[in-house]
Amino acid sequence: MSKIDLTAWPLRERGTYFEDHVIGRSFDHHWGRTIHASDNIEFSTQMLAFNPEYFNREVALERGHRDEVVNPLLVFGVVFGLSVEDLSEAGGPFLGGTDVTYHRSVYPGETLYARSTVVDARTSTSRPDTGIVTWHTEGRTADGEVVIDFHRTNLVRRRPAEQNLAPEFEGYAEDFIPGAKFRHARTRTVTDLDLNGFTLLVMNSAVGHFSDGAMADSEFGERINFGGMSLSLTIGLATQDTSGQAIREVGMTDIKFPAPVKRGDTIGAATEVLDVAADGVVTFRHIGVNQRGDLVVQVTRRVQLKHRP
């Protein structure tokens, strides 16, 4: 079985550190998120938030709204989530928040954006490897209207003394050089829900992915992950670093699954640039590796990227 030490690959860093959070600095978070009616219903029902305004249009209209109302806690969660990559992805727990204000109702189909400003930053007396940072975050619509704002505080890690980092790049075709290699910062643990949910979502009827009984006496002894999910997860972990400027996906080849993925496995990913064509089509080789260093996915992928303006 192939073993790969991903720590030997230069890291495509994500997130920021305590030293980056100078009082007064602002972050315009680059993601936007359209909230759909399905998001609202799923969130509200999973949270047992049975306010009919969130899932009954007739009630919402009767109460003076133009549509179903997006659960305000979903609005909070989405705007908070949009800020995480810039503020707290590198590590440090959410300590609390104050002054959450909903300026107006949000409705399905609206797209939210976020902006945060550092309002306080101080060292932690109990944990010298971290600092305590407070931000003021605003959630806005596409036309700039503020719909929510709040303050939140996190522990934020200090920058490590030494890191093997890949060069910074924006993801245009010109940024990629054949032979370049880098690993991606995010990893993901495969859960029991993944084994069932994704397999059944795409109507894959192979019982080895969702039936304990069928797999009890197999060579694996338990259910294994659908290879398509392992492939999708590996490419997903690489996506922001490789195709944030994508025009379209061109295709894939050389897909291999050297080892099975099981529930509880944590998958990390790394990428090698194989070719860059004049039309912006970049050929990548992505690998997925579990927490034991086993190679679980390999794929060659072609993506057409935007040229630098």
C-alpha cells in the first residue's frame, strides 16, 4: 500500500494568525452566499425552530412579509461562516458574541456578503500561543444594505515560527507552473452520514456503502466509502486553491482508489501541476491521503482557468 507524507509538501496556507489582526484592520470576505428556501427549511426543521414564518408562505404573507422569512439564526450563521476563512480558520475557539442586531428580515433568494473590522486584540495571559481578538462583522446584501451586524470574540493562534509554505497565488492560469507541488490546508473526516447520505443521494445502489449486514462478513468487515465520494472530497479539498478562477471543468482521467476509505478516516489532499496550455487549460494531479498516510485517491483533472486580467 502506497504511503505518502503530506507534511513534506509545501502548504497552501489558509486563514490568518493573531499577528495579522491589528486594531482597525478590515477584511472584505471574498465569498458571498445565496440563501435558498431549501436551506431555510432544512436549518429550521433540524433546529426544531417551528415558527411558521420560516416554512409557510401564506402565514408569512399574512404577517406582512413578502415571502417566507429566513430564520435569523441561519442569517447569523451564514454571515459568521463567510468570515471564518479570514478570521479564525487557522484555529482558536469561538468565545462569544455581543450586540447581534437584525436590521431587517432576509428572504429566500437573497445573497449575503460579509465585512469584519478588528476592534480589539490582546495577548492571552493563560495561553501564550494565542491571542484574543474581537471583530465587528456586518452582513450585507448585494446592493450594500446591512441586514445584520454583531461583535464576536475568538482565541486566535499565533503564527508558527517555521512553516514549509507554498508561494501565494490567486489561481489564474498564469499562476500555475508545471512541476509545482503543494498540499491543501483543509482536511475532512468521513462520517457515518457520508457513507449513507452521498451514496443514496446519487442513487448508488451498492449495498457495501450503506448496509452493515451485507458487509459484516466481507474482507473489509464494515461499510466502505463510495469511491465517487472519496474522489469528490479530494477534489473539493483542492478546489479553492486550484479552480477558484475556473471557467469550466474539462475532464478527468487516471482515477484510482489504492485503498478503501472507511467511516472515521480523515482525508487530506495535495496537488501537482502537470501542464498549463495557452488556452488556460491546466492539468492537475490530485491525491487524497488518509490519517495513516495511505494513498486513497489519485486523479488527473483538467480545468480551464481565467487568464489574469
